[in-house]
Amino acid sequence: MKKSLGAKPFLIPTPVWLIGSYDSEGKPNIMAVAWGGICSSKPPCVNISIRKATYTYHNIMSRRAFTVNVPSKDFLWQSDFTGIFSGKEVDKFASTGLTPVKSVLVDAPFIKEFPLIAECKLIQTYEIGIHTMFIGEIIDIKADETALNEKGLPEWGKILPFLYSPIDSKYYGSTGPIGDAFCIGERPVIRWSK
């Protein structure tokens, strides 16, 4: 028998993505999101949902572009950090030691160190409650060669992405929990077991 839990955002798993954008002065920014996913195959599109109060919201509305950066678990604390602090007050690239790379296809930066990224052109927005859903057409996918399988396609076991659970505010790897969300980013060194 199933128990009713009420109307909650409890569908799991959710991705951990860092969204790259430029502000009005051309300063690169990154923000962690978990509300997102692929929403179309043809054309290939992705959606992310963020609040209007965020720095990234205004950047995307202004530049009409963003990147989706998929971190490996090696970048757990950096990813969490970018979800805790605002780009209005903190230079997240400088604070995390990550490197912004200017996309030549869209008006947004991507993260050099991350194994998989999508460069996206904003094609639609939808207001949904306290969030705005941004739909971006994927203009290109870029992947480190070390993250590809023998067919030249991205491979989970080489990328080692991690997921977020909104139920218990934890991050999960392929074998179980690897850290607590919204606090790991405050620690300089992260250790976890395989």
C-alpha cells in the first residue's frame, strides 16, 4: 500500500548542474541547479528552473544563453559552494578555482575542468510559481576525451556525475550518499568513500 506524502518536489533523482552565464558587465558566473532535465530530442533542448531573485536569472534573461556544466564527484564542494553563495557578492570562479571558458557558439561561459557541458541558446521561458523555467536549445555538447567510451559517447562511469536528493538534502554517487547538500561547499576539503 502506498502512503500519500502530499504535493512535494520529491521525484528523485535530480541532477547537479552548474549553469554558466555572463552578467551585464561580462563577468562570468556559475550557479548550481537541481531542477532540470532534457525536455526535447528534436531540437535537442534542456530545461532549468530558477528563482527570479537569483543573479543567474537576470544574466540569462539579458544574454539569452547559458551553459549546463556536469561536474564529476571530484568537484563536489565547488558545486555546493555555487549553490550557497550569490554571484552578486562572490566571484564564484575565483572562489572555487574553476576556470571560465568563453563559448564561441553562445553568449555564456563554460567550466574548463568539468567533463561534460552543453551550450544553450534560450528559446522559451515559463513562469511557474516561484520559479521561471528556461528552455535552452542545445547548440553543442562538449566532452573531455577521457569521458568518452569506445564509440565516442559520454560514459557515466568516466564522468562520475552525482545527484541531489531534495528529500534529505544529500548528494548521491552511483553507490550511495557522498555528502550533505548546502554545507559541503563551506568546507575546503571533501572526502568520501567509493
